[in-house]
Amino acid sequence: MALRSGIIFSPTAIGNVKLVSTVWLYFRFNLSHRDIEDLLAERGITVSREAIRLWCIKFGPSIPAA
């Protein structure tokens, strides 16, 4: 894992896009964890509300305001 701009990147690019997009949606549009879970499910991405919550706590401060 490499550290860039405060965000830890995993070996898979798809995981990074999913993580960053999820956290960005939460902070940019003030959506609930459940709303984000539903949006991602519509696109075939399965992720739990708990994972979204933990990602927002851990990576939220690293993502600049859009």
C-alpha cells in the first residue's frame, strides 16, 4: 500500500474508485449511508452501511471539499 495525499491506496484501482466515490458522495451531497448504499447497489456494487460509515470517518478528512 502506498500513501498519497493522506489516502491509503490498495492494490486494486476499482476498490480505490469505490472508496473515494462513496466518501465524496457522502460529504458532497449530504446523503445518508443508506442512500449511498442504495445508489451503489443500483450500479452493481455491494457495500454495507457500516463500511461506508467507517470509510467516511477514516478517509473523510483526506478528501478536499468539492
